[in-house]
Amino acid sequence: MKFSLGSIGLWLGIAVVVIAAILGFALKDKLFGWMPGPGKVIETHTVVLEKIELLGKMELVKYQFADALEYVEDKAWMPHPKVIMIAAGEAVGCVDFSRVDSNSIQTFGDSIIVVLPAPELCYYKLDQQKTRVVSTSFTTLYGSAQITAEAFKKAEDKIRESALNSGILHDTQVQADHMLKPMLEALSGKKVRLVFSSNVPSVVRPG
């Protein structure tokens, strides 16, 4: 078979183009193969977000209290009504994971930062079965039921105050970190850092 100089040049040109294309693809894989594609990042965000949202408002820490309370109303020159009671109750700290949205999750290389709502004092309440009035004085002069109700309210407020002063919000944050971080790292295959926001209410009304 005979080849002209023109056909030889044509085949050489095609060979050069093919070799250049192969080298180009190989070089692209070497230079950019380590970079995650945008689809993978979006998929990771979606999976992480769905997993967190499923947790909803999760109760993470419970404090239980028992206290002796003396409630006295100052009635100036009149006898002071007094209630002595043994108060028992509980306070619960939680995190509302349903507040997390796509803007709360950021990816930086092999790390993910998740911004979570601040821990909340979900509720605080007296245990009506364990709380009891030990004694009363002069309550019948002003309405025993009303005085006793005020004493119960003060006892419930004391539970709230004691829980906050004892660090229930901090303990709730620590517990959320211990529970959620390993799960998200296993799910995403990335190092996870949890950051808690202070832009939501930290205390709600009694439950």
C-alpha cells in the first residue's frame, strides 16, 4: 500500500490530537480529581439536614429538685399568713433541631460547621404527687386556697431559678454535642464542628 506525503501528514495530525486529548484528561484527573463536585456537597448538606430535622425538639438533660419552702405574705400590722411545704419538681433542657435549615450548614474542605439553636429550658414544673404542704398559719384569714396557690407558684419559680443557676443550659449544650457530633461525622465522613446560636429564646414558659 502506498501513502502520499499529504496522507501521512494528515494521520500524524490526527495522532497528535488524540494523544493531546488523552494527556489532557489524565492531567485534569491529577489536578482536579481531589476536588469534590458540587453535587456531592449538596447531597451531603441534604442528608445532614434531614437527619438533624428528624430529631425535632429533643429533651437532653433533666434536673430533679426537692426543697423545703417557707412562704410568708407580709400583711403589715395584720397576722402574716404562712405556708411551709416540701416541694419536688423537675426542669428539662432541650434543643429544637427543627430550627436548623440549609443556611445552618457550611462545608470547608473536609470539615462541616453546623449552627444549632441555643439550648432551651423546655419546661419546669412541680411534681404534684410528691409536693405537699407541711403546715399553715393564719391562711384562713385571707383564703387558704389562694395563699397555698401562691406558695406553689413560688416553689415552681424556684425550680426554674435553681435549674438555670445550676447550669442546665450548658449541660444541655454539652449533651447535644456528645450525641450529635459522632452521628454526623459517621454520616458525612467529614469532621463536624457544632456551633450554638444565641439568637433564639433560651427560656420558655412552664410546661
